Amino acid sequence: MPLHYIYLVLAVTAETIGTTALQASNQFTRFGPTVVVVLAYGVAFYFLGIALKYIPVGIAYALWSGLGIVLIALIGFAVFGQRLDGAALLGLGLIIAGIVVIQLFSNTATH
């Protein structure tokens, strides 16, 4: 895997941690999760910024946000007991399909 994709994966991972902590912070009323939110988003944007040296911003953001959406939906289901109905699952599947299409067929994405 090219190094710039590792940076993007680190950005997605940090963003996912930050968003999970955002839910756990109870609207910033719990100190520990609130600190995790701030730190994780800082790390996420740092690594996204590095990835943008090599990946076009539209492609990087599509991958970053798409993967983040899918991961957060799964964490919401597994950790917070949030339900996903058929339409939500279909939408998540379409996001994953979009990511696959970009990676397999786009000349804009770096490989």
C-alpha cells in the first residue's frame, strides 16, 4: 500500500475515534471523551493534510468521508445500539460501492 494511503487510513482511523468520542462526550459534558474528540480530530486533519500532498482533494475527501461514514455507522450499531434499517444498509452499501469504483476505475485516484 502506498504511503499516502497509509496517511489517509490514519486520518480515517483518527476521525472515527474522534466521532465515537463525540457521541460518548454527551454533548461535551464529559471531560475525558471531549479531550479525545479534540486530539483525535487534530490527528485526523494532520494526516489528511499530509495525504493531500499526493491525493487530489476531492478523491481524498470522498474516501475519508465515505469510509468514516461506514465505520461510524457500524460503531453506532455495535457500541451504542443504534439500529440500521434496510435503507440505511443500502445507502452504506452504495458508499462502499462508490469507494470501490473510485479505486478500481478512476484515473484521478493515485495507485
